[in-house]
Amino acid sequence: MTHDSLHAFTESARSISLSKQPTAQQVHDVCSKCVQMAADYFDGPVTMTLVGLRVVREPVRARRA
């Protein structure tokens, strides 16, 4: 897991936790950051599916190669 993906997830989670009523954009952002953090940690593609939302991410290292 990269420090950048952990930091991005932490900031996104903080933002959604402070809101009284999270927006769809905030939910999508925190899910996206969570999946990116997992993809970086496991060093492979990760898919997260929620009702009406599908997020697919690959590790940052794989995209650079």
C-alpha cells in the first residue's frame, strides 16, 4: 500500500464522516479511494460492487509499467 493511497482514503473517510448527510459524490469517492488502497496493497486489480455502484481499480505500479 502506498502512503499516497492511504492518505487519500483517510481524507475521503474524514470528509464523509463529518457530513450530516453524505452526498452520492462523497460515497463514490470514499469507495473509490478504498478500492485503490486495496489494489495497491494486494498489488492486483480489485473490484468493489455496491447497489448501483461498481468501482474497479488496479495498483498504481501496474499502471506505470
